Amino acid sequence: KNEVEQSPQNLTAQEGEFITINCSYSVGISALHWLQQHPGGGIVSLFMLSSGKKKHGRLIATINIQEKHSSLHITASHPRDSAVYICAVTIQGAQKLVFGQGTRLTINP
Amino acid sequence: DTGVSQDPRHKITKRGQNVTFRCDPISEHNRLYWYRQTLGQGPEFLTYFQNEAQLEKSRLLSDRFSAERPKGSFSTLEIQRTEQGDSAMYLCASRPDRGSGNTIYFGEGSWLTVV
């Protein structure tokens, strides 16, 4: 079993829909990251959080430390949001990030 | 552009050849990471440097792989006697010390195809 699990693996929605991507982890962490990867490889950090909730524009990330679960929400989704969204955790006491497999999001116009 | 840069972006090589990738992190980021990503998978950790010291190394890094960061700035990842299974994207990332935001920044990746 992977230390970081994401769901769903693939998600297709219509423009304007509210999107939720989930991440569960099984290890102690010092931080959780949500990342965005576009075709061609480049990865951009969207959020780093260790508790509570963060918001940036139409993106919202939440984390529940007790339940070892995080969600990424996209409001008013747009075709340009189409990308792979990756959850990653920094394991307590270590430096490396452990990544989930990613969620491929496609927003149709 | 002062982001993390990687070179080359694409490399096609014949099986058995050696390849070297270079990563230039964001200046003053003393933490540098190498990851490998295959199609449809999330990145897998390879190795981590703090300044010039290689502090962590994955079991994925066989003896054909070696990474260096000689002056604590740029880093190289060399793969000797490449195999087809080495075909992947090799990602470099850097981040500052704790207390400076700690956000991680990724390069665009170096795609390796072994034929």
C-alpha cells in the first residue's frame, strides 16, 4: 500500500463545476503539499499546509491531521485547470517528499 | 528566470551509454532533491543534498547512479551503462531552509529515452 493515496485517479468535469480531489496518507508528516503538473513535466507548488485550510484564488486546500486526510477544491473550474494534481507529504523527521500517483483532471468547455 | 533549471531537457541515448543531467537550483536554496517520474506515476525520491552533503539516498539509486553537488550550488546526476528501464523524467527540486517559506520549487525535468 502506498503511503500517499489519491482519489480519484481521473476526473472529467464540465466548465464551472466544483471539483474535489482527495488525499489520504498513512505516515506521520510535517507538511502536506498540493502540486500541479502540466503536460511536458513542469511541477508547480500550489499549497503547503500543516493544519487547517488555505485559499488562493479559486483553489482551496484543507487538511485534517487527525484523520490523515486532505482535500483540494477548485471552484468555478475552467479548461485551463486541466492538469495532473499531485499530493505529496514531507515525512516527519525526514527531508524527502513522498508523492501520490496524481489525479488527472480534465475540464471540458 | 531565476527558477530551477535543468539541462538537457531531452536526451535520447543508446543502451549502455552514460548520461549526465545538470540541475541549477534557485540561488541560496541549500536543499536540493532529485526525483524520477515514469508515465502515469507520481515522482519517486532518488536523493537529497543539503549544501554539498548527500544526506539521503533511495534504494532506487543503484550503483549505476551517482549524484554530486560539489560546491553546494549546481548538482549533477549521472547514469552509467543505461538500461531501457532508466527511461523516465528526472526532476530536480530545491527549497530554502526552514523558516524561509519552505516551499519546494521544481525544474521542468530532463526526459531520458534509452533505446
